[in-house]
Amino acid sequence: MKKYRIVNKQRFYLFTTILMVLVFTLVFTILNSKGAHSLVLEEDYIEVLVMEGDTLWDIALRNMPDKYDVRYLVYKLKEFNSLDTAYIYPGDIIFVPVLE
């Protein structure tokens, strides 16, 4: 059996410390991931027909649960409907996710 001798203890401790930090970071990242993403739409939603003068902000206010930040719901509306901008037009159908 081959034996190893530590020549530079400071460098050895630095290497093991960095290695441990990397391992813990990797484990922490894996455990805190939000899971797999799917292209299948599994969230509940409401269809809203956009009327003249409607904005995403108005639609968010009308469909927002109590004690909820309207800015977050506007963000979710844009994300849920794959909108690049907040511009919507009369006749568009907006899918509003049901938030609890």
C-alpha cells in the first residue's frame, strides 16, 4: 500500500476547504432546486377577454387574491402568457393563473 506525505500543510488545508465548499454548494443547489420544468400547462387558470381600455394592471387587480402584490401578478401574467411587453389589445384572451 502506497503512503502519501503532506509536503505543504497550508496548501493541503486550502485545497480541502475549497473542495468542501464546492461539494456543499453543489448539494445545496440540488436540494433547493424547484424541480423539473415541463412544457405541459398544469396550472389552473381563468380566461379573460381583453376589453377596450384594459391593461394588465387592471386585469391583475380584478383577479388578485387578498394581500397580494399586484406587481407580482402582472409579472406572472406576462410570464404565463409568454408576453414580451405589457401591451394587450381588445379581443386578446389573457390566461390568468389561479393563485392561492
